[in-house]
Amino acid sequence: MTLATPGKIRTLQRKLYCKAKSEPSFRFYALYDKIYRPDILSHAYDLARSNKGAPGIDGVSFESIEAGEGKERFLRKLQEELESRSYRTGAVRRVWIPKPDGSERPLGIPTIRDRVAQMAVKLVIEPIFEADFCETSYGFRPKRSAHDAADAVAESLLRRHGQVIDADLSKYFDTIPHAKLLAVVAERICDGGILWLIKQWLKAAIVEEGKDGKLRTTGGGKGNRLGTPQGGVISPLLANLYLHLLDRIWERHDLAKQYGARIVRYADDLVILCTGSVHRPLDTLRYVLDRLDLRLNDKKTRIVNAYKESFDFLGFSFCLRKSCKSGKLYPHVEPSRRSVQRIKDRMKTMTDRKRTPIPLPALVEEVNMSLRGWSGYFHYRNCTGVFGEVKWHVEERMRTHLRRRFKLQSRAQAQHRLPSSKLYGSYNLFKLPTTAAWRKAHAL
């Protein structure tokens, strides 16, 4: 559930946005005192709590704060530290998250105290940069989503932008240069207090637990000049802001018209859709990234002819197909094979025979939560066929699990005693929709 922004904070944000929008060259110089306003800190705490993140390196959770000193006293101490400028950031706890390709992605978890402070800064500075962001940017922005980005890609394909640069940036979050990032922030914000806080968060020590259970500092610190840890509240905004320079160059030089190349970006995920040759747009992309001290991952960056093959973006697979009814081309958007395999693997793990001791209602609820989340994101556009495939797989996995739980002799016996109607009626399994959420014809 999204928390409503209090009226006073919304008024402040609106004023900052309007000022930034009306004066593109204005630099904001008196923002720090807004950060430690009690109403902003209180709302920042509520927002951070709603994200349900894990404790930081100090082991302090929201529950322990509220059971101990309480929210009010916690925020009062943080307010005093910020106001007196005695605030110092804590270390960031690093954990490793498995990726679909078998590798791992580092995730940084700041302490709750730092998360609340970062959220307070974000509440104040985000409207300023939101006024500058281009229409081609969709990631981590208010009232914008991955579905909006997917719509933009589909619209470009519909307009025959069929030559696609499927770009992949190499370790983007780990390679953002601090000096250049702070210079971008300072284009709009010259308040020394805000810049002082952001610099602290960029240089926070990175601590992770070794195989022996001991904590070790593995990165960060004053000598660190690159990267912003994934997982911090402020990190998505800063990462989006740095790549805004690419969007701005594309827009100011009207490259969409000059090259016939539309860019669609969701944070560090981007595609460039072209009507003709991809060489000049790709050369421009490489040149801009080089000036930003960033690199393309040449192994994962692909040039795709959407008329002949598909490409993946934000978990969806895109291509141009011929309509069976009209014979015209249309942009076909469905969950990618990787996204489908991930939910199948998750269902297999959740319904494994080792989990038969778990009470059945608890297991079904766990399965349902995963299915609802997956369906909520992927029940979109041309998903009918894929959803039918996943629905069949879920039914088979649940039937196999129940056969082992109830010690039924054979698959045929399980099929007879556990028809689909019983899975959904008696055991309350979540039923995946098999009708596309999108029906309008978009073929030219």
C-alpha cells in the first residue's frame, strides 16, 4: 500500500518542482533545514518502514526501535544530529543476491537511521530533478512504471523502429564516478549540507560477513571514488540522475529525429529503437558513456532485427509479429522465457517433497503470494499463451505435491482425485488469469 504524502510536504514538493520547471538554470541553496523538519523525518520513517527491509550492520530493526526507545525518541535524536551536523553515516551491510544467469549481484543494506535520513533527503530533492528528467526515462520516478516503458517500446516498434540496440551497461552501479556525479547534483543544488550528506553516503564503508562468520570491510571508505551501493534509498535517484545526461544529449540534439532512433531507459536498462542503420546511434551511445566513464558490456549488448527475432527488456520479450486476422504487423509483448522459467523454478522449489511437513494452508499461501506478485507484473498485453503454460505447470506441481503428501499411488489417481476445480475450490490455490489484460489492436 502506498503511503499518502502529508499536505505540508506535498506543498513543499510542488513549490520546488514548479521553481525548477520554470527556471531550468536555477540552483537551490537553502534546502538543508528542510531535511530535519519533524514532519519530513516522520514521513521518511514511515516510508522506509513500509519497504520492509532487513536490518543493517547494527542489527537494529524497526520492531526493535518501536519496542525500545520508540519512534519519536529515535527521530528526535536523528533530528538533533542532522541539525547540529554531527550526523555520521554508518557502514553498509553487503549481501549477495543470485541472478538468473547464475552470477550474484551485490546489495547494500544501510542502517535504519541512514535509510530514514536518505529518505528525508530524497523527499526534498527528488521534485527538483523530476522537473529536469526527460520523457524517455521511466525508472524509479513518481507515477511512472516498467509498464510505461514497455508501452513506449511497443509504440516505437509499431512505428517501424525495428532495428534495436539492446544495450547492457557493465557494472553500472559500481562504476559511477563520485566526482562527476556530485558535479551533476551541484548543477541544481549548491546547498553544502545536502552535498555533504550525499558524499557521506557515497563513501560509506561496505561490510560483509565472511564464511567464518566474521565481519570484514570489503569496500567503501574515504578513498573510494566509484559506485553507489544498490539497496540504498538514495541510490536509485542518484543513478537515474547520472544517466539523465545521456537522455539530455539525445533530446537537446534531437537525435530521435536526426538518426531515427528512439531511446527508452529504465534506470541502467536501456534500448534504442531505430528505423534504419544502428551504427551512428551506437557510436553516439559509446561516445557519451565514455565521457561519463561508463562502459557497455559488449558480450551482452545486442543488435536485434525485431522483424525476425525478439529481445528482452524489463522481463518482457518484444518482437514484431503478423496478425492472424489482419495480416498486419503488431508489437508482440509477453513475459520472457527467463521470467517464465524463474516462476516455474520457484514453484518447483516451493512444492518440493521435502516441504510436505509444512502445514498445507501455509504452503498454499506462500505459493499464492508468489503467483499474485508475478501475475500482477506480467498480466499485461499479449500474455495469454504464456499464462496458460504457467497455469498448467502450477497445477501439475501442486498435484504432484499433494500426491506425495496424501501418499497416492499414481499420477492417474492424483489426476482423478485432485482435478483443477478442487485445487482452486478446496485448497484455495490462486488461479492465474488466462485472458490477456490488453485487447486493443495496434497494427498499422
